[in-house]
Amino acid sequence: MLDTDTRELWRGAVPVAVEPQVFDLLAFLVQTRDRVVTKDDLIAQVWGGRIVSDSTLTSRINAARKAIGDSGDAQRLIRTITRKGIRFVGTVSSPAERRDPPAAAANLRPDTSLPQMDRPAIAVLPFVNMSGEAEQEHFADGISEDIIGALSRLRWFFVVARNSSFAYKGKTVHLREMAGELGVGYVVEGSVRKSGKRVRITAQLNDVATGRQIWAEHYDRNLADMFEVQDDITEAILGAIVPQLYAAEDVRARRKPPESLDAWELVARALAHFWKITRADNGTAQRLLEKAITIDPNYGQALGVLAVSHAFGVHMGWEDRSFGVPSAERAALAAVRADNEDAWAHLAVACLDVCLGRFDDSLAGFEQALRLNPNFALAQGFYALVITSYGRWQEASAVARRALRLSPRDPFSAIYSSVAAYAEYVGKNYDEAMRLGRESVRLHAEFVGGHRVLTAAAGMASDTELAKTALRDLLRAQPNFSLAWAERHLLIRDGAEREHYLEGFRRAGLE
């Protein structure tokens, strides 16, 4: 059943999680089933006239087929007409009285023969209003709806639609039973309790298969502006649970034999290594991503992460530019061709532009990534680094600190602290730069960026003892770092600012 009002797809009693663009494609094919739909028709109706690659079209058509139990070999429902286009050929009926799927699902056993989804699936249950005040009901529902919307933007997870998860509002259903009915492996639930002008929001993330609570937290806020609090809490919860989801998927993938891992599981494993921010782990992440791309050559997310990994390796001094930059370029361009709506793909292109010194282009790339996913903390951090090169150090510091707020448990927190430190260095606030640099090193003792800015700031602040210690730690973390290396490889747009940074290293004793 395809419900275009609630934007839900059901197979029997089980909802099928489907990406918004794939849903639009499927709905369009069903609605125009009396004729062959051309490539131009799809681009006009589904992509709004924006040019997309053949590989993107193919991947979306394959995803639509998979969602309704079809395949490119069988073509029972979606048929390719050679050199003309595609057509939906299944039987379609429009019942006068629509059955309510969630209510029916509560009385039926899930169809366990359905194929497993190739992404983690998650449901966000309506938060429980424990205040006894009717107005808080809307506030609690609003938080749940905002979390659903924000998670849906990630495209890494299948998120059950609001109408499905809200069918359980006010009902007592065992978590595993409810998850089976919705076809998900993870569930977010929470509550809202008001006391005077204060509100406490609790939230938790559950792994249904193990029955384990992966994460839980509570947030206390002043209710002066209810909508502002709602946005703030949504942002905080999203930033906290996303790294936990990735980590849980990595644990799950580690339980399987390496040869049996699918493309998503390989990406989950790769991210776990990428986040460790070491030369060895970066190389391991690249090998896992290349294996995922071998399984699925049009896997946009895998291509995007691979490109960012190569660009980051060049910046960190782990990869030679002659190898890292062309590798990043191939993967970044392939990522955009495969999935032009994925934030990681645009982050990849932006990082490539930074490597090539195309700072204006990189700004556009970072901004596009953040339009696609405003809560993308890594894009926020890298964006802050680039706008510092335009003299916008105060804005850069604020953006980097926002990345820290967005994802306080993010494995890349050391990066965001070091970017904020560098912004303060550009503003010649050396004491604050040193404080943030020390925080970056505390968060990740081997992260070179934190050591770099701490060393330069100590040098400019004439803190001889700290400069000596910081330089020693920097050279231990990156033995090939020198003034000559920094002059060649540190990508700083403004010549005077590059000289300002180099002067900090000179004063610290670097040769």
C-alpha cells in the first residue's frame, strides 16, 4: 500500500522505510502507469529539473524496486523499456475505504520473510507528557516530530514516518513487539515534565535486538521561549544519539565474519576507524570503504567518506599530496554523481576544493552540505576552518563551538576545539587559543591539529615553557613537521595570516 498523503509504504502489515526521493519516484511511476516514463520525465518531476547522472537514476530505480519486492532481473512491477524509459506494470487498486495500517499491524504478526533493509532503521516514539498540562502535549509531540525530521535528513538511516510511530501514542506495547511491527532495530523514546517555568526532557536510545539501552540523558531548560527550547533540545538529542547509532552498528558488524559484511556494515566499520584520527586507522577506513564501493559502485556515502578521508590525510601529513589529492578527487566527484542529495558528497567536494586552494568553491560546498543537513557537525567544523581564512575569525569561533554543542560526544570534538583555537589565534587572543588547544589535546592526545595551534599560540604568547613542551609533543605526533613543511602544506588563503601562523612556530623554536 502506497499512501501519498502520509508518505508511507506498507507491505502487508509491515511498513517499509524508504528515502523521500525514492518515495517520490515510486509515487510518480504509479500515478503515470498508463505510459512509459522517460528519463526527462523523471528529472522534471522527481528532481525538479536538476540534471542528475545516469548512475543516480539507476540507483534510485533499483531502490524503488527493492522497496516493493521487485528487482532488475524480475521486473514484475517496474519494467525497463529499452531505449525508451520505464513503466509501472503492476496491478493498482484504490479502495474507497482505506484501512488504517498501524491499527491493523497491532493485530498481525510481522512478515518475517521480507528482505532486511540495507540501512539501520529507527523509530522515534511520541515523547510522553508527564506534566498533566494539555499545552505540554504539543511541546512533547513537537520534540518527537523534530527529531524524526532531523534524522530523516541524514540519509544514513531509515526513519519510520511520524504517522506510523505516533500510532503508539498513549498505548502500552512491549518495545520488541512494537519494533517488530514497525520493522526497526532502534527506538528513541522520552518524556517531558514541567515544573514552574522549568522543563525537564529525558530521552533514551534502545537497541531492540539486545534490549540494551545504548544512551540516555536528561535536559533541564527554562521555558521562556518554548519554540527555542524545542529546537535546542532537538539539536542536543540528535547530536548525542547519532554517534551512538554509528557505534552500535560498528559493534553489530564486528560480530559478523568479515567476508559476510554488506556495504553498509563496511561503512559503519570504516567510520569507527576514521573517527579515531590516526594514520593507521585512516588507512584501515579507506580499505573498508573501497571494499564497500566494490560491492556497490554507486554508494554515495561510502564514496563521500573515502574522499574526505583522503583529503584529511593530506591535511594531517599522513598522505603525500601526489596520491591523496587525486584519490580524493576521484571519490568526491563519483560521490556527487551517485547521490547529489547526500551531505557527505558535498562535504567531500568542499574538502577537495580546500586541498586545491579553491577556497571560494569550498565555501559553497560546505554551505550546500549544511543546507542538506544543518546538524552535520563535521561540516560545521571544516566550514569554520575555511571562513577563518577570510578574516571571519569571530564567526568561525562561534561555528566551531556550535559544532561542539551539536555533537558533544562526537569523536571529532578534538577537531572542533582546535578549529575554535585557531580562530582565536587569528584574532590574536592567544590565551583563549592556548586554552582551546589544550582542550583539543586533552580530548585526543595524538591529534596533530591541536598540537599545532597550541604550539603556535604559546610561541606568540611568549610562554616559553609551554611552547617547548607543546613543540616536543607536536613533533612526536607528526615527526615530519617543520617550517618548510608548514609553508608548503598548510592551506591558508591569506598570505599575511600564513606568515602570522608560521611566526608562532618560529617563536616556539621550530626550525
